[in-house]
Amino acid sequence: MNTITITAQANGSSQPPTTNFPNTLQNGDFTINGKLSSPVVGNGVDESTKWNFDFSNDPNFLFFSSSNALVSAKLTLFLTVKGYVQTDDVRIDGFPGVAGPIPSLPPNTISVVTINLLNVNSSYSSSGILGALYSGTLGVVPMIYQDDAIISHAKLELTQRLPVYQYAIKIVCGKADGKILAKGIYHTAINIHNPSYKMVTFRKKFAVALPGKPGDVTRFFDARLGSDQALEIDCPEIMKYTKCKNFVKGFVIIESDFPLDIVAVYTAASSYGKSEEVQSIHSERVKPRKRRFRKPSTIDKGLSSKSHKDKT
């Protein structure tokens, strides 16, 4: 199975400074809140710890999609127990269910807990976790731990299966000034047809090509086609997603688990005169490339308990 993994981490100290309630304590990437019944904040007793997993800086985030199911959601916590940890829990902040109770662990020692979020309860389904990833601040998953331990490191690895087929379609849209392409007005229309007998979900993204250097690449956007349905990607849509105003060239990348019929139509007109009538037309059927098996791509191989160091 061809997969891709994105990783986000948060770090702090296993021995943070303390303050008094109602003050909050910032322990690296973790924000610690206390309770009136336990006035010392930062000692790991009767506290809630919040942090964000930010995946937006992971280069593989551009290849992720809200429609492709997760095959793994591995949460790793480095924690130091300070109280009765058997009643502790961790969750995605705002989710109705906990990601799991914390097992009995030795006190005053950094322990490592690993949880596959997909195995805990119905709230932590693939669609639920992806919903958290793509709602609110894009690429950010808020977390909360409570209440009798100090969290010094947290990591979440989300793994998703990649679609089997990929298409790269050349695009040219807008008015060229003659510096790169001949002066004229260029249009691209990409027609996509679903030849199967079932509903097909596919995803599309846009890559801008600049002279001598790479341009921006958008994230993936999902689309669906029923049996024998067709749709078109045209220059107004390309301009919208690439945020280019007058002229753009590059590629539209389409990925699907099922083969699609994709035909690109290119027209060009003179930029002189009033009518701007078509002067050339060309169509091209785009063939897919089929992905070969490769090992999952990981940006970070993670920390082991032996190599873990506190952030002071």
C-alpha cells in the first residue's frame, strides 16, 4: 500500500517552573492551567495542559486530502506522572470522547505512552480526525491532557493512503506580453469524465511554473463525479486557486483511485483587434501514471525515550 505521513510535534520541560492559580504557565509549546483546589500551577497535580499540533509546516501536508481515509493516527506522549494518573485522559480539544485513559505508570519518571487514535472510539474515526485537521485553522489539531502529569513532548503522526492514478495536465491561461510566450490570449479547458459505474472521488491541485524557479503549489481540493458524469476545470478556476490575476502557466495535478478520461483543450487568440477570435486550437488526451510501491515518506522519524531531552 502506497502511503504518506505527516508529523507534528510539541516540546516542553519535564521540570517547568511553577506559578499560582489563576495564572497560567507556558511550558515551551504547552499551556498549563490549574484549579482553585490545587493552587500551584506547573507541579503536575490537578492541571490541564493544552497545545496545538501544527502540520502546516510539514512539506507532505500539500499531498494530504480531507477525502482520503487515514490508515493510522499515532499519538506519542512523553509524560512525568505526579498524581493518580489512572484517571487521566488525553483528547482532541472539543471532541466528545477521550482518546484514551492513561495506563498506570511509575511516578517522577519520564514515561512514553503511544495511542493509535483510530482504535479508541467512534469519535476518533478517520473522518473525525481529518475534520479537525481541516476545520478551524487549516492544518492545526488542538489537544488537551488532564490532569496529573507533566507533558514534556508530544507527537502526532497521520498516515494516509495515496491514490493509485495521477495525471499532470499542462495549463496556460491569460494574456501573454510576448516575453515568454507569443503575444496573445491563451485558454485551457480540462474536461474530466468518469467512465466507471460508481461514484468516484478525486482530488486536484495547482502548481505554478515560473521562469527559472518553482512557483507556488496549492493544497489538494476534492471533487466527485457520478457514473458517466463530466466536469471542466477552466481558466477562471485556475486563476482563482493559483491567485494569479493576468497570466499563469503550470500544471493541474489530478489524483484518483480509478482511471478517468481527461482531455485538455487549448485555444489561443490574437491580443490585437476587437473580436479576439480563436486562431489556434489543440486537444490532448492525458494519460495517467500509476504509482509504484514505495516506503511511507516521513519527515521525522521521531524521538526515542533514550534520546529525548527536555526543552528548557
